[in-house]
Amino acid sequence: MSEGTALWWQSGTVYQIYPRSFMDSNADGIGDLPGITEKLDYLGWLGVDAIWLSPFYPSPMADFGYDISNYVDVDPIFGNLADFDKLVEAAHARNLKMLVDFVPNHTSDEHAWFKESRSSRDNLKSDWYIWRDPKPNGDPPNNWLSNFGGSAWQFDKVRQQYYLHLFDVKQPDLNWRNPDVVKAMLGVMWFWFDRGVDGLRIDVIYLLFKDEALRDNPPDPNWKEGEPNFDQQIKKYTEDQPEMDSIILEMRKVADEYPERVLIGEIWLPYDRLVRYYGAEQNGLQLPFNFQLLLLTDWQASSVRQLVESYEAVLPIGAWPNWVLGNHDKSRVATRLGQAGARLAQLLLLTLRGTPTLYYGDELGMTDVKIPPELARDPQEKGSPGHGRDPERTPMQWDASANAGFSSTGASTWLPVAPGYQSVNVEVEKADPASMLSFLHELLKLRRENPALNTGSYRSVAGSSPACFVYEREGGGKRFLMALNFSGQLQTLSVNEPGQNQGKIIISTHNRREGVADLSNLELQVAEGVVIEL
Ligand code: GLC
């Protein structure tokens, strides 16, 4: 990329907010939009560039907002449209872009469209959802499973038919083969772009189409006892269908009616299938989410290097990369990798080539919170016990006061606050130069100030130790070398940089600041990562 041509969503960093858990401004124990507005100065200070909000639309909250009963309003729990407008204005005033969640695969069963659709077999919206007759013996039309457990089909007494729900029974799947559905959903995109949002994160976009013949999904031979039931099948006929190609182009056309809008797709597919979502001529989604770091179980230098290299190799020319380390559906990074591992992972995230997405609270080293069964909220926990997502959705930890400063409610917050919040919170960590927060703050600043790190080129570098991952970024007349020790032992590296044997340590996960680094004899502590300016 030539200098100065990068777009904001290429050079910037995205920060995901789960609105229920960020800041509660009205003491009801649930976060809301005015709460987020109150905390924008914090995000400005932290140094992120864009905020993505998980859903805040009217919803019966069967899946905490991913079951939408009206796409063009705000649920009273979170405020109203005027609060949203204020939030966008305040974010823009701080140079923060605003992204919202767009959930096109399914609505709530309480959406007016579904109420009409289910009322008879011949109403105007009768074909807006996926309805099918039972098998002659009364069974569901095929073997498809819901992500939240059990069959993906629900029998409806009025229509005497089944409807499809790939998620909760209260989340009927829309029929994207119906042009009226397409029109209505593109209209939702226009609505939010007209309201000033800078981009959309599109929920499970790779699921929009299902096999028209409704063929059974084959069993997955790799499924193991204890894994979610849903994963017993290969989703051959319920994901990534051929019809996707044209719909992403249509969505992109809507985004392109506005300047510099971005479409991010939630797509859980391996790289070879993920890249399709960029569109054949980069005219699809600009950022199909790359979740491989989030899914990696083998946290070692060789596997991470392999991931990065296979991604770089498969990206079409002109396609912009991206990396994700945490979100509201997966265990937190500090729980998956421990605090030291999380620091190393953040250094990786913020120095790789591609747009990084951070999950709220990960900048503090927040960990998953064990939720007692009687307080479980997530439908996935109810359908697949032990696989729920409540632990990574607990309230943001602002300070050491009651409820971690998240809420002044006298009752309980919607999910419990983490037990260790008195020491893991924004106020305490801001004051501690060795904290995770101070580290992230410094790293984000370094990334933002250096084109080499935000939009520069990437090159993997041979090092003498297979336990370390070493790579270089270059741009804006500067070169940086990253050396990350993934092992549990001290490592001494000799880095092969032609014509250069010294560099300057700019930042380290271990707060090391001795300045000069000898590239032929570079010592790295256990789980240490360093950024060296060459
Ligand atoms: C996506 C969301 C998840 C939600 C599901 C259904 O995977 O990230 O939270 O439950 O879609 O909308």
C-alpha cells in the first residue's frame, strides 16, 4: 500500500462493546447507550479508532439482542434513537467511527414480519421465513440442528408447518430467496447509514442461504463427546451456499452509496473459503472476520507463524487482512492463554498486518467469570450446558467501587461482576505503568503513530529458535522487528537481518526498556514479546 492512501478501517483498530455490559447510566443493572456516551473519553484515551456495538434494537432478549423485533429502533433498556444520535455525534466529535451490528439471518419471533408470516399460509409475508410441511410421519423436514441445541425446526400449530431456526426457537430464519426480504433488509442498511454509522458488522452472514432442496447435513466424524451437539454435523447444506456471492455484492453496493463505509462479516470458515467473501473483484465485504487466532488451541510459535503465513498466502491481491482476539461468543483471551499469554497475544494482534478487533475488557486482562447455573442467561448454556457465553459477557470493570463502577443499582447487575474487580479495573490499571491497560495503551499509540505498524508490509524473519515467532513490518521510512517467545523457557535468539546487528527496543510485554538490542544475541524472557525499531 502506498503511503497516505490507507482508509480508516485499514489503519485503525476496532473495539467491540457489548452494550448490556459496558456502562449502566440509569441504575437498572444493565448497560445502555448513554452509558457508552459517558465513557467515550476513555476510548479516546485508550487509542482505538472505531467502536462496534453489539445489538441494541428492540428485542425480547431471548438471545440478548440478536433476536430483533424491530430493526430500526432502540430497545428502551438501552435508551432511544435520540440517545443513539447523541452517541454517534459524540463519537465522531472524538474521531471515533461507529459501527453497528446488522443481523440479517433471522428476526425475533415477535417481529411483526414473523407474526404475520405465521398467521396463515397465504398472507403477504407467508414466504418471508423458511416454512416446510412435516414429513409424512410428522417429523421435521430434515436433520438440521440448531446452534443452541436440538432440531433447527419448530412446529407451528396455526400453519401446521415447521419453521427453520438455526439459533433459538425465538429466532426464525428469514427466507433470503424472497426478493421482498432482500429489499426490506437492504432498507435496514440504508436506515443506519443515513443515521451516520460508519459501518456494519454483519451477523452470521455465511448462513443466509440454506440448501434449497433441504438435504440432510452429513455427520462429522471428528465430533467428540462433550463438544456441543450442534457440531455433530458438517454444515454442508446450512452454510456458505453458492447464492452468497451475489448478495454480498448487493450489500456492498448499498455501502458504496456512502463515502468510506465498511462491511465486516461474521464468518466462521477456514481461510480458503473465507476469502470468497471479499468478492471476486474485492467488491464484497471489505473485512470478512478472521477468527483463526480466537480458535487456535495450539498456542505455539510454529502454529501462529503457520496461521499468519497461510492467511497472507491466500489473501487475494488488494484484499485487506484483519485479526480478532476476543468477542462475546468465545472464552476471553486472558482465560484461554493466561495473563502473560494474553499480553503476548495483544502484542501479536497489534503488530500483525491487518485491522485488529479488541473485545471490551480484554485491555484490562478481564477473565471469564464462573456463572452459577441459577444465574445463567445465555440460551446456548441452556441448550448445551457448559458451552454458554455468559462468562465472557460480564460487566466492564471501571473502578474498585460497588459493581466495579459499572452500575449504581442496589440490586444485582444482569450478570455478576467478576470477583477480582477491585484490582483489575480501569482506575487501578491506569495508575500502574506495568498493567495490561498501560501496555495496551502504549501499544495502540505506537501502532497509530507508525505507518509501518498499521499499514506497512509484513515479512516473516528466520530466527534461530523455533520457539519464537519473528517478523518485520516496514512502511513510512521505518522498519520494526517483532520477536515473540511462545515458550515456557528463556530463549536467546540470533536474528538474521542482513547488514544490521542492532536495533532499539521500543516496547516489551515485560516492561523492559534497556534500549539497544543485539540482534545476534537477543534474550527473551518466558512469554516475552518485543518490538524493536531497526
Ligand atoms: C452470532 C452472534 C451470536 C448470536 C448468533 C445469533 O454468532 O455473534 O452472539 O447468538 O449470531 O444471532
